[in-house]
Amino acid sequence: MPEEKTESILVCDGLVKIYKTEDVEVMALQGLDLTINKGELVAIIGKSGSGKSTLLNMIGGLVRPTAGRIYVDGKDLFSMTDQQLAAYRQSTVGFVWQNSAQNLFPYLNALQNVEAPLYFVRMTEKERREKAMELMKMTGIDHKAQSYPMQLSGGEQQRVAIAVALANDPKILLADEPTGAVDSKTSNMIQDLFRKLNEKMGITIIIVTHDISLANKVSRVIMVSDGKISTEKIMKEAYKKKLDDLSTETLAEMDSHEEYSVLDKARRVQLSEDALKAAGIDSHKVRVKVENGKIIISK
Ligand code: ADP
Ligand code: MG
């Protein structure tokens, strides 16, 4: 069992993405490395424009990298044929977008929305209905099965959207700013739902957001800036144990995570602006010394 836990489901290796438009080139990803293990719940956090959506869409097989590779479950994603890639999108990943209009068909009720992806699977009508109801129970929206998206609140729409994304039993659930369009109370509810699904189903979940509050609920937080991973925060065990018992307000005041800078393959480390300022470093050269088993970076 423990071996299974550390098995990686996703490996990103030197991902580069350059968008070319008529007069400019934008480098959205600048050699991004990332490994995610099976069953992890991960938040990728960064400012707008830092490359989060590009990365998520790449993992989802929607955007091709300019350079670098992605392996999902050991398979090299972009060496697949278009047909294989289409099958991958349908069977291996589930998407939840920020905008529920992108997630749901407006003219289908909630139940029909959850049933929709199941038409691609060999199933009887009864099995399809049962599975859809089961998914809606899991996301806590079964009581609104007959409602149309328009009749649901933003939070309820996202619950339906998450049920839709889970319909094909994906290995990875990808969510791009899932709490971007709802108030903070609803946002908390959705965060708790992701955590519950991760715990109960063991599904790997990757959430991309600029909302730093999400970090308090997730065991691994990856910070992206300028198309690269800068730091990682790992939740402290003591905090994890209290997560279910304490209120969100109390939790927000606690010291939840340990912060790590990421060492890339070329042994480079990115220093935060705050750290540089605090150390009075304002040039492009620094001194690196090893003292008592510690590396010291100074002016
Ligand atoms: P985030 O999701 O973190 O806001 P994105 O991945 O959407 O970041 O964008 C990263 C950068 O790439 C931005 O500068 C954005 O303007 C640019 N970009 C994203 N998609 C495209 C595209 N289809 N064509 C051109 N530039 C793009
Ligand atoms: Mg985005």
C-alpha cells in the first residue's frame, strides 16, 4: 500500500509554451518541472498571467507544449495520435472551469447534465440515471436534480459541474479557478467538497487559482510565477489533524504550511522578492557560502 501512495500520476518535464501572435511572442511556461503523486490534492497558485491555465490545459491535453514533455500514468501525452489524445481527454481527465456556463448545458437540467458524458459509455438508461444520482449525492446536489442551471446558485452550479467532471471516473480532476465566480462562503464550501472527494475517492485533484485562501485547505501548495514553479508549501501534520474541527476563520490565523523553495534540475533555486529585499540584495550577483552545513546567500 505505501508504495502505491508515492506512485506518480503526473510528470511535467521542462515544459515550455510560447504563444505567437502577429507582433508578439509570449512565453507562458519557461521550463516547468512538476511531479504529482497518485491521490494528491494540489493547489497551483499564482498571479494572473503566470501561466496557470496554460499548464492545466496542457495536463488536460488541450494545449500542446512548445518544448518539454508530460507523462500521465507513465504515458507520454503529446506523442499520442490525435485520436488517442481525444480518448485521453474523455477518459482520464475531468475539467471544472470557473465559469459554470462553460461547464453546463443551459437547456438540460442538473441530472441531464451529469448524465450527458455517460452517453459515451455503454450503459442502460437505468444505470446511467443511478450513476448520475450517485455522483450528485456525492457532491451534495441530488436534491436539485430537476433544476436547470439558471435556477441554481453559483455554488450549486459548481456542485453539478464537479459531478459532471467525475462522471467518466477520471484519474485526475482539473479545476481552473473553480471558486473564481462565487462569494467566500461558497468558495469555502467548494474547497471542502474537493477535500472530501479527494479523501473518499482517492482521486488526484489539481486546482489552479489566484485565490491564496485556498492554500489553507490543501496539503500541497505550488506557487507559480513567470511560467515556473517558485516555491512549494507542504501542510504541517498538526494543522492537518485540526482541519475538520476548527472554523475557517481560526484556521486562517494558524501557521499551516512549511514553505520550501524548489530546486530545479539544473540545481537552480528562485529567490522571492521579499527574501532579496530583506537581505538587502539589489544586484544580479550574490555570494554563496557553506557554513555549518548551511548555504548562505548574501550581498
Ligand atoms: P494564468 O492562467 O495564470 O492567468 P495563462 O496561462 O492564461 O495565465 O497565460 C499566461 C500568459 O500567456 C499570459 O501572458 C497570457 O496573456 C498568454 N496567453 C495565454 N493564452 C494565450 C493565447 N491563446 N494566445 C496568446 N497568448 C496567450
Ligand atoms: Mg487562468
